[in-house]
Amino acid sequence: DFSILLKGFCRLLNNPLIQTYLPGSCKKIGFHQELLILFWKFCDRNKKFLYYVLKSSEVLDVLVPILYFLNDARSDTSKTGLMHIGVFILLLLSGERNFGVRLNKPYVTRVPMDIPVFTGTHADLLIIVFHKIIVSAHQRLQPLYDCLLTIIVNISPYLKTLSMVSSNKLIHLLEAFSSPWFLFAAPENHHLVFFLLEAFNNLIQYQFDGNASLVYSIIRKRQVFFALSNLATDTQTISKLSTKSSTVTSLTKSSPDKSDNKQNLFQNNAKSNTQEGLTLSKEHLTSAGMNNAMTTTLAETPSIHKMTERTLAASPNLDDRQRVRLDGDNETSPNTTQPSSPTSQHGGTISSANHSSDSGIWSPTSQWVQSWKAKLPLQTIMRLLQVLVPQVEKICMDRGLTDESEIIKFLQHGTLVGLLPVPHPILIRKYQPNSGTVMWFRTYMWGVIYLRNVDPPIWYDTDVKLFEIQRA
């Protein structure tokens, strides 16, 4: 039964991706949203089916179309729900080790996507698509940043070889997220840096041998890590930088990889305007051809710490003292849209003055910056740079190396055994059902059902209260 179900899901999800020379030779389906909802329900309700999917090599035939849909829908505000369901499915799958291991399979099937050309694995494809979503999608997707980076953290201990393209994408995300103006723009922005640093640490500690491209990228962009380590904590500098952050009002649509554009990549984390929809009259609802121009509002996106439960993959039998330490050092981030409590997940209790000034605007303080800066997990990366940078500089001078492939070849034969800190336990954030996600899925599912049945107008003269209808 599981085999029949999984093959059916794979066949139908991949249908829109099929390319043929003869027009109309393959009938295209348009119910991929319903397929994703059904697949989610199967995995969420039937754990045996979920484990069957993860054990099967066909899990990648589910991953690729989901990444295709995410990439295709990232700039369309009417497809915000589709983006969420795709990311939630990947979050659910990433909580299991088998998913991360499967991602090491080479990516050879070329799906038509507007992403950089690369030679690598399915993990590279996932990272490249996630990077594209973050730097070029619309503002309503900002609540998904935590989820996207959590997925990367969950799979990072198992990725044997990252390509140079995906390595550069990860470094670019850190470069943008660690910009002081962005860090000071909202009370939760620094959590994104913690996620990325944790992913780098996992790759270095557990998969150093095969990730020479990533190590080279870290060495080449070492100033990003030095700047983060030397981040200013004095009140005057913070005030100056936070004033700058308040002037940033829109995402750039130009090339995201140019360093001179990085400061325009991300907006201040303002509350998503998903809830503020235009309610349409019955005449609008019954007019023909409106189905493509309408969307429904969604429930508030649950925070990542409510959606996930932290488990240790490496050594589950930790004593209570170690577990408390881990909880303090690796706390997940709160909701990016609406902080639920005035407690910093990385740095103890924050006074209310840190959250707002007299005018109600977020105002960072020196105490707040110091509270989380002291916990940045930079030790492993700093040690790596301390050991390898002099070696790379020496070999470049001695041999006159300028070609990066030669430097990467040198790094491939290097080792940091005994030089790095003791490997930390692998921390996995597994999806756990909660009232927030239940409400979100109910709203999304009924929204899809509603919009699929506008013509004929079966909802005419009904009083829908679960969501509002808005123009896309």
C-alpha cells in the first residue's frame, strides 16, 4: 500500500516538471496544492508511512518538485500558502537522519528552474533554492526564514560534499544576516546568524573531509566572521547603526550576490500584512474569471520553537546537567513576526526598554547585544581560521598559487584532527504538531477548497468566518 501511494505522489507531483518535444503530448495537472496537503496529512498522521518515505530513495522524487514549486511561487503573493506547505513538509522530513543522508545523491535530472548552473548533489539544489527564496521573495515570506535555516541546520551534519556554488550561497546569507544594520533592526534577527553558524559548525565538525569548497569559502570570506566576533556593543555605535536600519524600506530586485547590494537584501522584520486582506463583496465572488486573482488570508505562522522539538541525534542519553547546558546554548528562535514573550532565547530576560522606545519602535541596547553576542558559536570556525589561514597563505607564497582549484586541492588533503574543539552533539529540531500549526493548516486547506469552488458560486450567501478573501 505504501509503495502504491508513494509512487502515485511522485508521479503526480513531477507531472508539471515533465518536458516533451510535442506540445500537448503530456496532460498537465493543476492540483499540486491538494497533492501537497494530502501528502502532508499522510506523513503527519501515519508515522509508518513517513518512515517508509524516508527509507525509500523516492523521497528525492518528492523533494525536487517541492523545490520547483517553491522556486516558482516565491515572488507570487497569492501563493504564500503554497510556499508554507512546501517548507513545512521539508521541515518534517529534515527531522530524520535518513533525509539528510539521501541528499548526498548527485543531482543529474535538470528541472527547468531559474537558478545558477552547478554540479553537485540534491543538498546543493536545496540550499541554492532556499537562498533564492530568502534574497528575492516578497516580504510575506519573512516568517519562513527560521524554518528554511532550521532545515539547513537539520541536514548539515550529514552533507558529505557541498559544491562551491552552494557554499558561497551559505556564506552570502551569513554576510547579509550578520550586517550590523540588519542585526539591530529587530529583536529576533540575530537568531538567523545562530542557525547559520550552527550549520557551519556541523559541517566542519562532522563532514570536514569532503567539504573543502566550503572551507575555502570560509577562509576567503573570513572577514565576515571576524566582523561578527568584533561586533560593536557600545551604545553610541548601536544607536548609529540602528538608525541606518530604520531607513531600509524595500527588498532589492537586482543581483543578490554583489556585496554592494547586500545591505538592501532584507527589510526590517515588520509584521506580515497577510491578515490585512481586502474583503470582497458577493458580486466580486460570483464574477467569472476571478479565481486566479483571489487568495485567502492565512492564520499567523507559528514560531519555529513552537513547531519543533529539540532532540539529540548523536547521544540521546545525556544527563540532566548537559541537557540544561544544551538548551541554553542552542535555543531555537522565536517567531519572526510577533515575539510571544520578552525573554531572549539566547540571552536571558530582556527588559521592556529593549523592545520599544517611547514611540513604540524597537530600540536595541548595549546590554541586549552583549547578552547574545557572548553566546555566538564562533569557537570552531575561529580555530579553523587560526590553523588554516597561515598554511594557505604560506603555500600561496611558496608555490605562487592563484588558482582556487589548487588551493581547494591542498585543503582536501589537510586535516584538523585534534586541533578543533571536541565535537558538539548533533541537535535536531523535529516538527511537532501544535495548536498553531493545526489552525494554520485548517485555514490554508479550506482556503484552497474555497478558491477551487468559486465557479459555480457554491459559497454564495454563506458566512465564511475562517478567513477573508483578498485580491492577489
